[in-house]
Amino acid sequence: MTQETLVFSIKGNGDVKVEVKGVESKQCLDITKSIEDSLGTVLNREFKPEYYQSVKDVTLQHNKNES
């Protein structure tokens, strides 16, 4: 499992940049929603290649009775 990390950069004029690392798909929007709501209007949004990847939930099950 990859560690989820938020990196904040705050410019002298008060602009805040938030970079999300370690997540795929639109999970980054869920993670940053409350932060964005608290800070105000989003002026720009850039998506990294991970945003366009799909999240895959896979469950593997092994039956001991089958060979």
C-alpha cells in the first residue's frame, strides 16, 4: 500500500498549492475537498497522470478444498 501524502506550498502573496502523492483516480479530489473549502476559491487545478488511472479493488480468495 502506497503512503498518501499532501505537500503544501504557500507563496508570499498567500496563494496555496496542494500536491497529492500516492493516490490514483479522483481520490485526490476527495482528499483535498475540505482543505479547498476552507481556503476559498480554487484558481487553477492541474492533474498528474495518476488522476487518469482507475482504482482497482481486487479480492483474491483461495479455496483449500480445490486443487
